[in-house]
Amino acid sequence: MHAGGLLSRGLSLNILTEDELREIHHATLEVLDRTGVIVEDERAMERFADAGARVDPATKRVRIPPHLVEDALRSAPSKVVLAGRDPKHDLVLEGTRVHFTNFSEGVKINDLYTGENRTPVKKDLVETARVIDYLDEVDFCEKALGAHDVNQDVVPLHNAEAYLTNTTKHCAFGPGNGRLLNRILEMAGAIVGGVKKLWERPIVSFTTCPVSPLTLIRECCEIIMESARNGVTCNILSMAMAGGTAPVSLAGALVTHNAEILSGITLSQLTRRGAPVIYGSSTTAMDLKRALATVGTPECALINAAVVRLARYYNLPSYVAGG
């Protein structure tokens, strides 16, 4: 399916003009150059410094010059392939192609047999993976739940094992940190015939979130860099909240969101040019009365539409959540 293309078919919600997109881009470059981002990982700071960014080790603030950001945008691929364990589920992300996935990170589940609303266990992950595998409407698989009956220090490995062995679709995980990411790659490699085979058939991808406002925490940096080194896709996803961790206006929130994503993409491309990335968003507005994130609201839909326009402006595949 296609959406937003000049194809005389599909849905299009182009709420930003080309001039407005350029304004947001230029404002983002100014923020990254003058304000910068906090980078908590020493190796990531070194990578930025070696490339010409201005790094203050005492405050961990990294100011990224515009040419580094724009060079990273040029080298990031416009086409990403998410391979399924079964090739019939392979997905191509590019242009105006549209795919759907389940939402992730559920913290409670309604027990199918007792009706109890309870904390999920690993068996629930196995069952949800099989449901996702069955549903034609769901194109790839995100971890819907997290197992709470296992050692929480290595819970990403249990989550990955539950999904990788119970779906034939592509799997996307939040691996926790770089060390666990590499263990998950070993698991996926055992399925496809070796970790090197993942370069040909990447059946897993990873998601990581900068912390708003404007912070690349250590785990986020590790996941971005390890994904790039291993040639697997990293979905760099901001969760800025307009009125909370970002300016209340749509334009201001988009600049903060954009700065966080572009700093992550720059780190990815400084690690390995051409590393596959997805321009991700779970950015929304904060309910100023209840101090909660608003999901499934008109504000969230407008932000999602604007984010997709920004991703297309950069010729990158995008992911939006909560619409």
C-alpha cells in the first residue's frame, strides 16, 4: 500500500509546506549546533569529537555542526528491508509504502481464561507472538509485552526468545543495552545460519529512544552504535511530549523531536556510513490537566502526520506510534 504519494490514490495529510519543513530543519540545525545534546556514552562522545563536533567532557554536551548532520542524512539509506523468518513476510520500507505492526510495551494483560487483569509472564509473550503471527493485518512483530517472571537483568533475552521462536514475521525489540543486543543477534543468527547471514536476511531490528529533552543516554548510544556495526536496522524514536519535555507548540515540539532523532542518526552514520535507520516517533502532547501523554488524540495525529512529512523530506523510512 502507498499513502501520501502523488499517485492519485491513498490517503494524504500534508500539513506542512516545503518552506515550513525547511524552517524546522534549519531551526533543528541551530539547536544542535548552539545548544547541542547530552551524550552519556564516552565512546559516542569520542566518535562525535573525532568527526569535528564540539564536545565538553565535563558536562557531556556535544554541539554538532550542521555539515555533520547533513552528511549523515545523505549517507543514511532511503530503503530498508525488514526480513521475515519466512520470506513471504519480508517488508520493504521506502517512499510511500505503508505497513502496520502491533503496539509494544504493554504492562498488563487480561487473562484469557480468568478475566483477571494481571502482570504478564513469559507464557503470555509466547501466546501473543502466535496471535500476531496469525493476523494478516499485522505486517511485522513488536514485543507486545514484557515477561515479569524471569530475571529482569536479562529480560530482553527472554522476550526475544519467546518471539523469535513463535512467529515467522520480522521482530523488532528494545534490547536494553548494547551487550544484550549482541546476544539477541546471536539468537537470530542461530535461526538464519550465522550472525553474518543477518547482513543478507536481517530478521530482527532494534528500537531505542533518546530521553527528552535532547539527551542520548548511554544505553541509547550503545544500541545505535551496535546496530550500525552489525548492519541491522535501528529505529531511533523520540518520545517528546509537547507541553512537558518539549515546547507546547507543534513547531517547537517538532524541532526538539527532530534534533533528538537527527543526533541519533548522525551517531549511527559516524559509526558506519550507510547503516540502516528508521526515523521514529512516539511524540505526542501532554494532557496539562492530568500530566499524562495523550495517545489516539487529534494532537497526536497531527504530530504523526508532521513527523512523516519530515521523514519524507529527509528521504528516510519512518515509524509513527499511537495514531
